[in-house]
Amino acid sequence: MTYLRTAVPGREHRRQGRSARRRDLLTAAIAVLFVAAVAVVGVAIQRSDDILYVEWPPLYATWGPHAGPGTAAALAVAAAVIAYGPVLARRLPWRGLLLSVWAASLAWTLSLALVDGWQRGVAGRLTAKHEYLLAVDRFSRDLGGTLRNFTDHILLDQPDRWPAHVAGHPPGAVLTFVGLDRIGLSGGAWAAAWCLVVGSSAAAAVLVTLRIVAGERAARRAAPFLVLAPAAVWAGVSADGYFAAVAAWAVALVALACRRTARRPWSTAFAAGLLLGVTLHLSYGLVLIALPVSAVLLQVRTVRPLLPVAAGAAAVTAAFLSAGFWWWEGYDLLVTRYYQGVAAVRPYGYWLWGNLANAVIAAGLAAVAGARRAVTGAPETARRLRARQPLGSYGVVLVTVSALCMIAAADLSGMSKAETERIWLPFTLWLLPAAALLPVRDHRRWLMVQASMALLVNHMLITGW
């Protein structure tokens, strides 16, 4: 990996650099072939047995070339980030960079959503038959009673069963939209605005973590890739994008609490714990966010924040428990509900690979090429950790490996069969920093690849949910 390698003589350095860049391209080509193979096999299975329950495998989507009011805006945002993103990422003051990344990510995500039009792409997304807003009225009539009896309506054979997304998540997810309704921000448009604005902040949260774990230079290199993520196709408008941001800020607060210069480390760690507790009650699968948290603690070589973090998470769990909801009971019922539906029919063997193909599409080829560099840098990272040497940019390797482990665990669990381009947004988010390991002179080309993939998917397919 040229970016991580120590100094070598000029001619040898150039030779190694050319070789590494060829391997980057080869990795991207293999990834494209892998996705194509998974798609071909998926189409064959679907046509013969009709057991995948997706019309455009491996994506939950249908074929439908189209353009919309967001097309011109998406092209403009992509062009601006490709042309000026790498330069601005190097030159902007740190706080200005965080705000700029947040704003640019919001612009990119919103413009992609508007390709499908205002109603279908934005305002109507969270009012569909499977979504959270359908359950808001039930909570509004009797918040305490509905929360106490939440688990009584998870299974398919229960009366007044919850819509799929409400049943598939702890009540923290739907309570978000109940809270918006209580303060007068009711309806799909306000729910979409919440998910867009909060979800787009995830890119800034990852930058905060990267600066502490891998250094400011690595964070700045990653910034444009965090903006032009193909995953934005599914983040807008999706509650999973909002979940990803909450989880990312929890990790960022843990990282901030670990700094030797932290002014109030215990308060920051407790706040991180509160956010982690909220994260766990937004989505059951986000228990895996413990992996990037562990990567942060491993890099900074301290366990000091663990006690206040645990206290904060326990406080949120106790609050839900006192209201009548126990996380483990909900998860146990979810597993039963999951296999009462199409998951009992969807073949594990196919989706073991189909899910990974979705991850490649959502993260993009730049992240895949960067992940290859991270994997090859893992032995040196481990050596530095054992020797207690500073990691520097090798911190990106830790973050990337934690993302790969989250994806592997979710994939092997059997609780993610299809639709992972959306469900895994909190995981693929942490793959994007791997693109910082690619040579700087190639960044604009790789950003073009990332943007092209997002624009192609968004304009050729009608994505589900």
C-alpha cells in the first residue's frame, strides 16, 4: 500500500506504486464480475423457483429507467465534489470541513431521492405499508400502554400486528416519529426531513472518529468519499440512514472521550453510552456497532471510557425496561417473526453471497479497492499494536476491518436475507474510509466511479422501501 508504506528508493517506490494501482483496478474488476455473477445466478433462481422475493436480484428493486427533478442537482453535486472535493478537504479549517461534508452529503442524498420525485422519493417513503408512520396513531392514543404491550404485536399471528418495519425493530425506531408527531412535525415530509438531515451527519461523525484513530490527514482524504457514497441511494429517504448516523455519533463520542486532551472525558463517555443505548433500541442488528467502538479503544489503548459508556447505555436500557420493553424479549420474538415471513423461503446459500454483492454496490468500487489495501495492511497494523507503536494512517485499517467484521457477522447470522443495501447502511458507512488508502492522484477518478454507480442505480432501477 503506497499510502501506508515507509520510504523506499525512488525507482522502487514508483514500481511498487504502479503495481499497487494495478491491483486496485484488478480488485474493482473482480468486484464487478462478482456482482454480475450473483445477479445472473439470482435471475436464474428467481425465474425457476421464485424464492428470492426480489425482482432485480440481488437488489430489492425493479427495472425502470427514469429521470426526475433531482437528476440535474445530483449531476451538479457529483461534478462539484469530484472537481473541488479533494482540494477543499485539504484546505478547509477542520470545523468548516465537518459542516461542508454534512451539507454536501445532505445535498447528494436529497438530490438522489428527488430523482424519484417529491412524493415517491421523499414525502411518501416513510408512509408506505411497511413503514413506521402507520403505527404513530396507535402510540398517540396511549403511549404508555402501547409501549408496554409492544411485544404482543410482533408475531404475524398476533392481533393488530405491527407493520414489518415496526415489528422488526425495537420501539425506539417508531418512537422517533411519535416524538416528531407530538411536537407538530407530523407526516411523511417532516419524517423524511428528519432522516435526511440527521442521516447526512453520519459522514461528519465518521470524520471525527477518523481524525482521532488515524490522524487528520487520513480523515481529510476520506472526506469526499464519505460524501459521494453510492449508499446515499438508500439513505434517502430511509430510517436506516438515520440509525447509521446515531450509531456513528456514538462511536465518535467514544473516540472523543478517549483523547488525552479531552476536557470532560467522563461526561463525553456517558453521552456516548446514552447514544449507544439509543442505538440498540433503534435496531437489533446495531449491537454490532460494538466492533468499531472496540477498534477505537484498541487504537487508543485505553479502557477508561468503558465504565461511563456502560452506565449511559444501561440508563437507556433501564428506561425502556421501566416502560415495559425488554430488548432481549423483543429480539427473541423478532427471530420468530422473521422466519414466519419470506425469510423461511429465501435460500441462505444464495443470500450469503447476494448480501455481499449488495454491500459492494452500496459501498462502491473505491471502498472495495481501499478495503483490499486495508486487508494487506492488517499484519503491519497488528505488529504495531503489539509493539505499542503509533498507528498513524494504519488506523484506517482498524476501522475498515471492523466494518468487514460487522458485515461478515450480519451475513453469517442468517438474519439478513436481501434488502441489505438498506439494512446494512450503518455497516457499509464504515467501509467508505478505506478509499483514503488509494493514491491521491487517483482520487478524482475513483470519485467518478462512486458517483457513476450511484447515478446509474438510481436512474435505471426503482429501488424498494
